[in-house]
Amino acid sequence: MNRQRLAPLVALASGLIFGLGLLVSGMNNPAKVRAFLDVFGAWEPALIAVMGSAVTVFALAFWLGRKRSAPVCASVFHEPTLTRIDARLLSGAILFGVGWGLVGLCPGPALVNIFTLNSDVLQFVAALLLGNRLAHWLVGPIKHKA
């Protein structure tokens, strides 16, 4: 089986493992996430282990990937073309962080939770999609320098 045909299977397996990790760790539970962020109140520090594990796994995968001449399921690596930290990046990061902290969900766990048909989760996903489209319309796509 060639690399291109293997890609959808690897993507499916990766998504399933990621979703399972979110469920097992409790990252899909908004109350647990908000409790983790409440460092001066009823702080729930358990998610530190989740973040530490995620950073460790990513660092190992990134390090191993740097040793390869090509990815497993593609002919070349696709590295980011944007490298500067600017107002657009910072304002987007702040908005994302504030939204994540207020709701207790980020897009990955929200998509895992969509299958619960919980109205709060469905409203969050609708607002996420609407915000994405509004930003695209109002601010526009990122301009890549040639």
C-alpha cells in the first residue's frame, strides 16, 4: 500500500486516538476544565498531567519527524509559512483563550461532545463556526508572502 492510500487510515486512527484521549482525560468535561483554570478557587490540578503528557508525546513525535526525510503518509513535510508574531496572531490567541476559559471547551473536545447533542455544546460549535466565518469575512484570510 502506497503512502497516499495509507493517509486516510492514519488520519482516522489519529483522530480516534485523540478523541479517546480527550474522553479518558476528562478534557471534554467543561466543568473540569474550568476548575483547572480556577487556580485561586476550587482548583483541579489533574489536567497538568494531561498537558504534560501531550507536550511530551508531541515533542517526541516532532523530534522523530525531524530525523525523517519525508513524512509517513506524504511526499514532503508541510511546514508553516507564517513565522512572525503579530497583532493578528496575538489577538486571535487572546480571543481563543478567553473563549476556552469561559466555556471550558476548545474545538477538539467540543467536536467529541457534539455526539451528546447537549444544547450548550451545539451552541458553542455553532458560535465557533459563525466566529470563524465572521473573522474570515471581516479580517480576511492570511496573506502569504511569495
